[in-house]
Amino acid sequence: MTRKNALFFLFIVICSTWMVRGMAQNDTIPVKVGVVLDLETPVAKIWLSCIELALSDLYASHAHFKTRLVLNIRDSKKDIVSAASAALDLIKNVQVQAILGPQRSSQAKFIIELGQKAQVPIISFSATSPSLKIPSQSSYFFQTATSDSSQVTAISSIVKAFGWRNVVPIYTANEYGEGIIPYLVDALIEVDARVPYRSAIPPSATDDQIKNELYKLDSMQTRVFVVHMWYDLGSRLFTLAEEIGMLGEGYVWIITEDFTNLLGSLSFSVIDSMEGVLGIKTFVPPSKELDSFKVGWKSKFYNAQLNVMGLWAYDSVHALALAIEKLHGSSGVLKNVTSGGSTDDLFSYKVSPIGPKLLETLSGTRFRGLAGDFILDNGTLKTSTFQIVNVVNGGRAGRKVGFWTQKNGLVRTLLDSRAEYSTSKLNLKPIIWPGESIIAPKGWVIPTNGRRLRIGIPVITAYKEFVDVTNCDPSTNTSDAIGFSIDVFKAAVKALPYDLSYDFFPYQKPNGSYDDLVYEVYLGNYDAVVADTTIRANRSQYVDFTLPYTESGVAMVVPMRDNKPKSAWIFLKPLTWDLWVTTFCFFLFIGFVVWVLEHRVNEDFRGPPSHQIGTSFSFSFSTMVFANKERVVSNLARFVVIIWVFVVLILTQSYTASLASLLTVEKLQPTITDINQLLRNGERVGCFRNSFVYGLLEHTGFPSWQIVPLNSTDQCDHFLSIGSAKGGISAYVDETPNTRIFLGQYCSKYTLIGPIFNTAGYGFVFPKGSPLVCDVSRAILNVTETEEMKKTEKKWFETDQKACLDYDPKISSNSLSLGSFWGLFLIAGVSSLFALIIFAITFLHEHKQILLDSHDSVGRRIGAIFKSFDQKDLSFHTFNKSNSNQLINNGGYGTDIMDLTANNNTNCPPSPSTTNYTASNSPISMGEQGTIPFSSAQHIV
């Protein structure tokens, strides 16, 4: 095909296309739509081009649509009044059905109210302030851009990842800038970051005003800044910040989404001044449609930098056109809205007849746009992903260093599923910070150009072990210092991951208290205080404390007295009353058990009742001294006695030891155990002058005359020695570390009571919001867990009387209680009951014929049993042996008698005159005394 023929063919195609469009347009319904933008700005021209391209592309690909959007463009001239006037003209005179715009959040507020009253949707792709979208007041306002509040979590995640504790927001002092601040502050608080200062810069601020604000920021400690402002004011801010050196090493600058999205609209000189800045950027997912659009854009607008807001403008028009077409196709209501007139009344306008239905249709419109999924959530474009970019090497787009997703937080790539807080800084690619540094800034510096820290230390202290000023230089007012507090502070500073320079300045105000010294930090005269400073709630209202480096609490030192007993009844004190009663009852019980077991077989436990009772109990009680003359003959009784003797041995030995301790060991106990006792008795207490303890005692209820200010430990010792009655004191009240030092000097005379009040211990003082507090506190924790801390404590606090420091006297009873011996009594009781049970079973078995005799009543049978128990058991070996010895002594017939007895021979009847028979089964009755007269023995033979 020749070139001429090709041109002719192209001409035919173009003419055919326009003829088809013309025919289609004759059948379409025009719908008026307003556009309100700052047409003088470069970005507005880009957005307007995107809007026109969107309509062209849409109707080219959807020629069958019955509706056509007709744009009515107005210039808002960067002015709020002009923007409102343009919107009013479009609603009142042109009678548009929707408005695209305005460009700025500050312009949107009044236009939103107009749209709400006229029921005309206001669709803005660049007014992103979250304060504009109030569902109850702005239902006709659509933010087809991501709200500024959606990015604050991404910002706080970066702050947390790098461990920054203080952040200063720099924002425009208008509707746009102020809208994000509440959300940003809340997000920072959630990651333990503070906002010590808020820098609000007016939109019309001059360069000098901006410089003055920057100088003010540079004099503060914080070096982390979050900039939330429109690109035109932001470019001036960074240019001036670079001039005064605030974009050097150690600074952190983070710019918000709108500023980052419009970096391409800045000049290269401004971009160069922003080297090292981090930015939050809208993530636009890649797609073929987007790539095709970019190619077409570059071919038509070669020098214009396309940004995400232009894509939002494209998608917004696309969504509006789809909603209009859908609305017409479903109800055909658009046929009656194409004509209208104007009124002379400025604020009189008609309500859009399709407003409510268009609102509903537009809210439900969803499609895949150039900027991603177009989904409106309560009238705001939803997003869940942001890019983190680093401005380096003059790149307008910024170098991607990571992403933030709502699900996973900070990640290097979107394929990385690691959680946000699993690893801190490693979740981002390497970052080039301001000053071309690759080391993440710590986020703060010492103010006033990094001068050395001015640390206040007290000259007058009660205990030099904590702080002792040495080598004071009058020319510089600096000094050296030694002491436990100084050593801990130096060790903590040494443990910091950075260098910290400081000088000690002695505080020697006449009659100055520790409260006055702490207040000097609040006034800015000192950057810190290193001393034995107690962490108090009232002080923490205007300064910050580190974690305590000593034990906490307020204790009381009181004299000790000898509490050695001098009572005539001291011998009863070794045992408690319950142990005395239990022991006495067991003596009676054991005597009874032995009597039961020995009564039938042992002559020592027989006789008249009084004799038997006396014998039984004297036998039991005499086991205490192991001097019982009665012997036991039955095995069961021997078993019981052996167990009981063991119990008595333990009791007597314990009693002896306890009584010896009571009579010989010195009993030193405190004279006072309760501070309220001093208050009730009107006794005086002492505390060191200018100490917070004075106010603590007053708060407890002590009148001023009852509190004695002390100047030295020697004075304290003297007043404690003479006592309150003689003009001294009855107790000395101070912080626990101080009281332990005092006891180390006078441990033989006094003792420690308490803590009687709760305090947090000693800590170092820093200004409110100082980032050093967190770092030094962490360093203190590291130091206290090392062996070096123990050496420091030993260096300053160890004495030759260390045992006194650990002595904690308590008033308690030295008497032995039943709880210590109940096991022994249990063994003795069970053993005795076991022996009684065996004896009862054996005895009842031997006399079962009595129990089985059915001719007698139960009472008679029980009486017979007790009668049999009261009689001797002549079959027991002790009686047999006794009888044999007597017969041998009287005639030598013992063997025959024993044989007769053993064989139970009853063939030879005894003499009636000399022999008594009993009811027992014994073959020979030997009488009550167990003897047989010699004449009877001859008769038997």
C-alpha cells in the first residue's frame, strides 16, 4: 500500500469515527458536572488533563452509553472565598449534578456544606483531611483519595522500629494540617513516643517566620520531625532547613503521603535539599491498563509529571460517569434535569432531584481503576498498603526501602510476611539518612548546639557515702565528686551506646532542700541531678526520674533494750500452755495404760485403790527423770513405756535448751515497733533537715514540735541515746539506704523497723520528656545486674559489723509449741491404744465362757468380767516363779508342785482346812498372797 493510499484510508477511518460519535451524541443526555481547581498550579493542570482523558477513554470504549458528562470548569485561585464562590455559582446558576474538587482541604469545608444542602455530591481526590469526613454532616462528600488518618500507623511503625521516643510534627496551621494531628498523636502514644512540641506554620508565613520556627526547633532535644503540609509550603521549609544546617547528620525528617506523592512536581534544587528524607507514599499496584496509560501520557504530556492524585482524578470521573449511566438506565430520571434557570437570590438554589439516588449509586460503585481497586468505605477510598521511600540522589520518585501493610506492618517487600515487630530496623532496606549517614540517628541531641550536660550535685548531704563534692573550681563553678550515686551514674553513662559529655556543678544554696535542687532542672539551670534523690510523686510532675538504683521505702531506727526475763515463773515460759496441757494429759493417759496392762500380772500395781492410783501416776511422771522404781513385766507395757520414754526424752531435752536460752542469752528488742505509738505517746522523732521525710511525718499527723531536724549522724546518735523524755528523740526516720548506713556505724545500740512508708527509691533527675531517661534507665538495669555493682556497694557500704546491717529484729515468742511435737504425741497415743486393744482382745478371749453364759444377765456378765480383771493371772510366769521359790525355801518340794501345776493334776484333793478354791481354772488356789502353807504342801504330797 502506497503512502497516499494509507493516508486516505486513515482519513476515512477518522471521518467514520466522528460520524458515529455525532450520531451517538444526538441520542445522549448531557449531565452537567462542575470542576473546581486552582488552575494556576501545575498539579491542577495535570489533574484536569486526567479528568478529560478519563471521559475521552470511557466514552470511546463505551459508545453505547446514553449519558455524557459535561464539564463546567472554575478556577478557585488558591483562595477559600473564590472556591466557595465558584461552587455556589455551579450549584445555583449552572445547576450541576456533582462537583469534582476542590483542590485543598481548607477550601472544602464550605463547599461540602453547600453540597449537603443542595444534595449535590462533592467528589475530591486531593482534599484528604480526616476532619472533613463527618458522616452525619457530610454524607454528600466523597474522598476519592486516601484519608490522612490512614497513614499515621505507618508513621508510628517507623518511629517504633528505630526506637525514637520523641517526635515533633510540623504542619500547616489550617484545616488540612490540623486534621491529622489528633490521629498522629494517638498513634505515637501507642508506640510509647511523645510529642513534646507541635510546630504550626501559617500558609502565608514568610521565610523569616519559617526560619525563626526552625531555629526554635533546632534548640530543642528532639531531632525527629514529621512534616505534614502541601508541597508548595513544604518545599520552602526544606530549602530554609538546609540553609541553617538542619538536614545534616543526626536529623530525621518524615514527610506525609500528600507531600511524597507530589515530589515529582518539585524543582531539582528543592529535591537536592531533601536528601535523606523518608516519605510515606501511596502504593499503586501495577497493571497493564496503568502501563498503557503512562505510555499515552508521556506521548501527549512529555514534561508533565504524572502523580497518584491524577490517577485518583481519572478514577473519580470514571466512577461518576458509571454511576450516572447506571442511574439513568435504572430509572430514567435524568431526562428532566437537563434544563434549569438561575435566581437573583445569592443563597437561593434548587435541590438536586437526583441527589439522593446518585449518592446511593456512587457509594456502591466498584471497579478496578488505574490507582487500584476503587472501593468507597463510608465515602472514603480504602487503602491498606503504603510505600516507604527514601529521597536520595535527587530522585523525584524516591528510592523504595519498604512497605507498610495493615496486616504485616513494616516489610521489605510485599512478599515478606514477617510481622511488624518481629525485627525492628531490619524490616526495611538500608536507608541513607540526612548528612549521607548510613547509621540510624538516635533521634535527639543535647540542646543548645550539643553543649556538655550540666549536672547538679548537692554540697550539703547527710551521708557522704552517696555524694561527696571534691575539687571545686571557682572559675568555672565545676567540681569533681565521689560516692555511690556518682559511681552508678558513671557506670550507666559508660554503658550507653553513645558518648555523653557532662560536668558536675555543686548546688550550695543556703537552706536549700532537695526539692529546690530538683526544681532547678525544671527551670533549665541544670540538665540533670545526680544525688541520693528520692523518686516522689510531687517531683515527677515537673521532672522525669530514671529507674531507681537503690532499695525503696522509709524506715525507722529505734534504740534496743535488754528483754531478758526476770519473772519467778520463768520456768513455765519454755513451753506454751497448749503443750503443757497436752503433756500433762499424756502423763495421766500413759499411767492409766500401764496400770491396765500390769494390774493382773504385777504386784506393784495391785493393792488398795489409792495405792494403785498413786503407783500408776507416780510411775508415769517419774519417767521424766527416769527414776521409777516399779518395774513392768508384760511385753505390751514394756512396749508402751519404751515409746513414752523416747517422747519424754525429747521433751525434757527441748525444755532444758529453751529454758537455758531464756536465762542466759541476751534478748535485745526494739523499744518502739509502730510509728503510731510515738504519735499517741507524744514522743519526738528525728529526721534530717530539708529532707522530704519532714513533710511525710507532718502528713502522717505529727505536729511540728514533735519533729526534730537533725544535722549529722553524731547528733542523731546523741538524741537517740538520751531519749525523748530528756530532750532527745525516740526514733530516727529516713530512707532505707540511709538508715542502713547509720546502723553500720551504731549497730550495737539501735535496730531497724520498717519500711514504715513506701517510696520508689533513689533515681537520677532529668527534664520532662528527656530522651536520656529511657536510655539511662536501661543502662542502670544493665549495670545493677553485673558484678561491678556488687563491688561498688561493697566499696561504699561494707563495715566490720555487717551482721548488724542484716539484723532485722522481730518480737516473737521463744516458747516451744504443740505444733513442734504433735508427731511424737501421735506416735505415743497410737502405740498405747494399740497395746490396749491387743490386751482387751486377749483378755476377752480367755474369759469368753463368761460372756457366752446365757443364764446370767448382761449386767452380771459385765460385772463378772471386771471381777475377773481385778484378780491375779496366776498363769503368768511371774507368779509361778514366785510360788516355786517359796516352796523350795520351805521344804524342797518346789519341783513337785511345779510339775503338778504344769500338768494341771487335780487327782489329789487338797485339805479343806488349808486350801481355798477360786472361780478360776487354776488347779491350786494359793490364797490372796499366792502362798501355800507348809502343812498343805505335806497333805498334797
